[in-house]
Amino acid sequence: MIRFAHPEYLNALYLLPIMVLTFYFLYRNKSKLLERFADKELHSVIVSSYSNVKNYVKFGIIILAFVCLIIAAANPQVGTKLQEVKQTGIDVFILLDVSRSMNAEDIKPNRLEKAKYQISNLIQKLAGDRIGLIIFAGKAYIQFPLTTDYSAASLFLSAVDVNSVPQQGTAIGSAINLAVQSFDSSSTEKVIIVITDGEDHEGDVMDAVDKAVSNGNKIYTIGLGSTGGVPIPVYNNRGDMVGFKKDNEGNSVLTKLDEESLKQIASAGNGEYFRGNNYEDYLDKIYNNLSELKKSEFGVKKVTDYEDRFYYFLIPAILLLIIELFISEKKSPLYSRINKKLGLE
């Protein structure tokens, strides 16, 4: 099996037609200048020692060396054998509140975007641990299950917004229950991280926490927002803010961070509560603490062992360039003698 470690470098091959056309136009321009300088009959006298054939050969060698250098830079690799690699780590489900109150801008640019930014940073730092994302408002849904495919995780995370869950509310209990059900039976350490403003609209949160703890899960909570309350922005279809959310009496609805509820959840879940702000990344701090937990095996992954073969093209490229240096543009004596015998000179 053959692959390239850096296939993007192969795009440089598109320069080949440009190089050929440039050589052609320069050669044609040189011939025109020579015709203006002297009659065609005098060319054999003025440039009698110049060899067009050698000029073509030198250019061909440069082109071939250029191709070899590009392929060497792309680093062709040959798969030699399949290896089984044990996958070890911990399992982390992040529960992200996507209710409209997460649009509040007491944390910049708003609560939801700040949370997504921190989750994205965490995904980029992962190395072997499995991560999953559950989004919730009035109901909870799995945005992506436990995975080590961090590129796919980042792609699914970017699609999350307050419209991802049509039913409004803040069903923290349902999200915790869904996370517990979604963990597999492996013996890995299992952690749930809840990111929300804490305004729970259900009454079964502590029952869900007790169930999670009985299954060996730890629960951490991150509270986003102001305890004093801030209005909730309302946006139109073009993304422009058109005002603030109002109640039936026309008063602006304020969203407040419910710290006490989140502290109770974290305490009962054998975890810890963190108050989010504009300056610190508490999700990263939680993960640094989790990295000290015991890593357990959760599967076996088959990978192909590849070996570099760039030198198969780098060495010929160097040799070709050295050869090109030693080829002159003058006609060789042998070439002149052959032409004389054939009566061409």
C-alpha cells in the first residue's frame, strides 16, 4: 500500500505546463532576436558552436529533477504491515446547554459561543481519550457519540446553535440520563461535564445524578452567566439583533445563573463546580485534572505501519541536477564530425 505523507505538495506539479510554456516563449523570442540581428544564412557562422539539442536535453533534465523533488517533498510511504494498537484513555461526555438563554452576552461573545470555543480547544488537545457531545434544551440529543475521531467531532460541534433543539427549556436531568445510557460497558473512567446557565426547568435532576453516580460516573459542572440577570437577545433570520426576549406583559425576560443548583449537582456527582468567565478556560482545567485518572483499554485499533521512501526520488533529483551542470550548450566534436561526414556542414 502506497500513500503520500504530504499529498498537498503534489499540487506543485501544476507548475510544469507553465515552465514548459515559459521555456517555449523564451526560446522563440531568442530566435526572433537573432533573426533581427543577422540573416538566417549567417546563423551557422555566428552561433556555430551552439547546440539546440543540448539546450532541449538540459531543460528536460531540469523538468525531470523538478518532478522528482516534488514527489520527494510529498514523501511517498509504503505500508509494510498491519499492527494492532491498544486504545486507552477515559470517556468524557460534554453536556452543552443550547437553550435561547445561552445567547445572553454577559460572557463574550455570548454564553454558547464561549462554551463552543472551549470545547473546540479541548478537542484539539485530546490524545487517545474518547469524547462525546450531548446538546440539550427542552430535550436532549446526541450531537456525536463517544469517539476518537477528533476532526469529525470538531465538524459536528461547529454546527451547534440555539436552533439545534427546537423544544425550548433546560432539561439537565434528561441530558445526564442520556449520557449515562450512552456510555458503553468498558471499564474506562467515565466523566460527565455539564455546561449551562443552570436554569433547570425539570424536577428530576438529582435523581439523574444519583443514577449516574451509581454507575460510577463523575459529574462536573460549569456555570456560564451572571447571577444578577441579563436580557436575552433576539435575532432575525439574517443574524441581526432585533431586540430582547419579552414575556406576555411586554417586559424583558432576564436569564440568571443558578449557581446553587450546579453546585449541588457537582457535589452529589463527586465532581466540582466552576464559575465560567471571559478569562479562564475551566473546561481545560477540568480535563487536566481528569488526565491524572487511570487510563483503561477500550478497544483495539488496526493501523498500517508505513516507511518513508522519499529518498528514492531525492537522490535521482540531485544526480540529475549535477549532470545538468556538466552539460554545456556547445556542440560536441563528435556531433560536428558526424555532420561533416553526412555533408550537413
